[in-house]
Amino acid sequence: MGTISRRVAAVAAAGVLLGVLTACGSGGSGSSQDTAKAAAGGASATSASAGTNGGAGAAASPSAAAGGTTAGAADGGTPAPGASAPAAGTGGAGTGGAGKGGGAQPAAGADLDTPLLDDKLVLQLLPDQKAMTGWEEEKRRVDTADHTLTCTGAEPCGGKPLSGTARFSSGDVTVRFAVDTLPSKAAAKDKLKEAYAGFGGEQYKPIDLAALGSESRSFRGQLAGREGVGIVLRAGTVVATVTTEGEPVDPQVTQRLAVLFVQRIEQAQAGRTPDAALGAA
């Protein structure tokens, strides 16, 4: 090292030493340490958070569902499971393994406590021919009978629960929408348990589809005498089921139809006219 370089280094070292002595004399040393520790802690927390988020993103898997009035029973065919009469919103938790006694998968729905106890509104939220591009409507109706037995919540019923069903076909595939509207979320949660129980037999296997509504589960098995997929869900005060049966069996098709149904249910709960349709942005 040359003479000039040594002088520059010495001056720099002296400046650093002077800064340290000044900080100590003014009581700033402890403050600096605290700041350094805080900065280090913040960096560590950021790194940990990034790692956690990365891991969660990689491990997350979807789930889906719907449940309500027995889909298919009113059609005269073999009833599709679900004590009563489908689904939207996206989530990341998987439903595989949750089918038989496992926990329901929460989704990102609004989970509103808005009751839908008007038969005309319930008919509107059921998908119609305009919403079901590429499918042929076979039936769509609301049962206005006084279903006192569906009022199973801990809280007293504030209105008459309603059930609705709709059926469409496309080639050899049939889709059935079924819905039960309850007076409260508590009543809907109890009704959802009944709907899940309808898929509790050995002939149904839980499958992974994106979570829908407030909570949901998805299944595959024999529906109306044919291989099919069922999604059972709750969206606030509404319990819904969407099932498809026939060849080809495609869980993603059932998922898209359930998403449509949940969108229409949540539109009604938000005070809007249900008009969600397949293929709509």
C-alpha cells in the first residue's frame, strides 16, 4: 500500500472512531443497537413470512360443494343425495379426506345472514335457460309448501323455509340444482349437516375442488343410477347442491355450474337481481 493510501485509510479509521465515541458519550449507542435489532428482526420476519406464504401457496388445494332438497327426488328418478335441495366464491382449502366426518372447507364467500324467504326471489336465483348457454332446461320450480321440518336451527324460525330445484341436460349429461333457504345462518348450518350426511355412504368418495360459498364439500359416486359428481355447500342462510351425472364425468364442469349457482345466490343476498350466467365475465 502506498503512502497516500495509508494516509487515507488512517483518516477514515479516525472518523469512524470519533463517530463511535460521540455516540457513546451522547447515549446514542443503545439506541443504535435497538434500531439494528429492530431492523434485523423485521428482515427476519419478512423472510419468514415469504417462506410461509410460498409454502402455503404450494400446498393449498381446492374444495367445493352444495346441499339442499334431495336433487332428483322431485324428478321421479333415483334421488341424488342431500337431505334437501349448489355454489360460488373461491378458496384454497382442499376437501379431499373431509367427506366422511371431516371438517367442512371454508370459502371466501360473504357469509351473509340475509334470509331469502320469498318464493319469487328463490325462483329467480335458480339458473334459467338464459343463464345456461349450451344446456336445455327440463324443469325449474319452487316448492312453497310449509317445510316446518327444515327449520332445524337453534334459533326460532322467522319465516317459512323454501326449496327450489332445476334440471338441465346437455347430451348424455344431466345437471340438477337444488336449494333450501333458511331463516338464519344457524338453521342453514344444521341443514348443511343433513345434506353432507346424504353423501356419507360408501358409494361416495370425497374429491378436491375449489371451495365455494361459506363452506362446501365435493363428492363423486353413483347419482340417479349413473356415475356423477356432487357439490354440497352453504352460502350464508342458503344450503345448495349441484350434481351432474352421465358421461363424460367431469368434476370441473360441476364446479363451474356450482360457481354459477353461488354467484346467483350471493347476488340475491346482496339485494341484486340474480343474473349471473355461464360464460359471463
